[in-house]
Amino acid sequence: MKVILPKKELIFLLSKLQGFLGRATLMPVLNHILINALEDNVEFLATDLEIACRTNLKTDIEKEGKTTIDGKKLYEITKEMESEKICIEKVESKVKISDGNTVFFLSSYPVEDFPLVEKRENFPITIESQKLKNMIKKTSFCISTDESRINLCGAFIEIVKNPLRLRMVATDGHRLSFYEESISEGFQIEKGVIIPRKALLELRELIKEEDVLLELDLSENQIFVKKDNFYINARLIDAEFPDYKQVIPKEIKHNVIINRENFSSVLRKIAIIARTSQKGAVFEFRDKKLISSCEDQETGIVKSEMDINYIDEPIKICLNVRYLTDVINIIDEDDVIIGINSPEQPITIKPYRKEENELHLIMPMVM
């Protein structure tokens, strides 16, 4: 195999593939990218067995063939090369990388050692990338990183009808977020599926720079996404997502409209003490005031007041400040509605707008 590749385009492709490389030392070949040169097309494939990305580059091919090469090393080398053309050539058991001035020889694994990755050609489902970006942004911070609860280590997506919408839900057991976007009639999912956290974050990274139409398909255990010449496969989590609808309050006793920026400022002050406290912060709603406070025996005490429109009976609730901050930071509207039933029940937070497509829940802490 011998190919001549344009440096700029190669750097771009390799930068996108970095997140798909394996980190496991038990299979070092997963640190490599599989390169397949055929006719006038060079295909690049990276996978960690759970998620994979395939892309290609039209270029001059002097000799067809396949090889594997360390993905991170190739990326670092390409960035440092001075020429605008990079030559990659298989030389016996090594891969030669050169630009006319500098030559590297990197070790390679047999192509047969690289895992097989399913390739999908047809994508019957389409969705705007901006919609998917919004869904990931509004829910991914709630995904659990506790692998002992594997069913919470991804986001649940399902179809909601009348009108037709795609809903994404995530929870770590202490908080929950869901967000919906309208979709086309051709979008069909027979039942909800759980997409792993890493797959969502890598997909968000891939589509963050531009708004395009994404093509999708689902099988029994995988999701396939096509964006331009990037093809992503991800294994779905084979587990039962909890019945999240049970924890969403059907009625709200107290609704409080709060300016998001003002509340965010209060939270930043409270967080200075709350970061070292295990007890959370206390939020007291009374007499058109929100009184926020936190106490830590070693660090100190903080108390802050802000004007609000609350005139119902006084109520106190203890909450995790970081969880609150996460939600307030991802809401785009100027005002938010905080729904409270009792100090023992979860609070709801949503944007103050007509469209009911976003909701966040936070479980209270013991005061």
C-alpha cells in the first residue's frame, strides 16, 4: 500500500477519529486506525468495539492495500510535517510516513487482527443536526458514569406521537432531564433504545461546527449515523431503562418564575461554600424572596437573597448546588419556572415559554 494524502484534509479526518480509538491495553490494535486504499479512495476506520467511525478521502493511490497504524501517533506526526503532501506506505511490517524531509517508520499489526465493523449503506431516517445537538446538550449531563447501573449509562430515545416528536431522556438516579424535537413522518422506532454516553458525546463533537442533515438507521443492537462522509456505528445498551414517567410530578403545587441570570449569580456565590459541603444548600421561598444558604463546619457560611414573585406559603428545600447549576446553565431562556410540591419531592425546572418540550428534575437532599 502506498498513498499520497493532502496534509490539511488528513489532519481534519484524524482529529475526528481520535475519540473513537480504543484505550484498552488488552487489545493494542484498537489504538490503531485501519487504512484501506482502493482505486482512488482511502478509507479510515477507528473503533473501541463499542463505537466506531469510518471516513474516507479521495486521493492519489500509487499502490492499493491495507494496513493498521497507531492513530494518535499518525495524528501527531501529520501535524508536525512541513510539506502539504504526506506519503503513507506499507514497508514489510512497518508503515513509512514521509513528506520529503522527514521519515517515520511505525509498527503495524496484521490487518486480520483489526475487528470487523458492520457497514451500513441505507439510512431511512433523517434529522437536522441542530436538533440532535440540542437534545444531547439538554440531557447528556444527567447520564450516569456508574457502570454498575449500566441502564443509566446512556440516554433513552423514543418516539412520542400527536404531534410526532423524538424524546431523549437521561438520569443518574438523582436528577433527570428530557428534551423533545419535532421529526419527520419517516422517523420510526418500534421501541425506545439506550444510546451510550460516549457515542452521544462523540457524535456531538462531530456535528458541533455546522448544521447539516443527518441520516440514521437502527438495528436490534446498534445505531448508525451518517454525516457527510463520516459513518458512525454505536452499540446500544442492552438493558431496561427505568420508567421515568413515574417520577415526573403530575401536578405542581408551587410554580416560581425566576430570572435565570440572577439565579445563576446566586448559585455561583453559594457554590463557593457548597463545594466543600456534603449537605447541599437550603433554598427558602417566602414573602417574594428566595433566601439561599449553605453551611460547612470547616469552610464557613454563605447566605444570599434575591427578589422573586413567590407569595405562597413559605417552603424550604435542600438541593445539590452543582445539579442546579448544570440545569440553569443549559436553559436558553431568560426566565425559568421552578416547580415545588414539598421538601421531600423532586423539583421541576423548565424554561418559561409556551413550548413544553424541556423538563428537568432534581431530587432533594435531607436538611
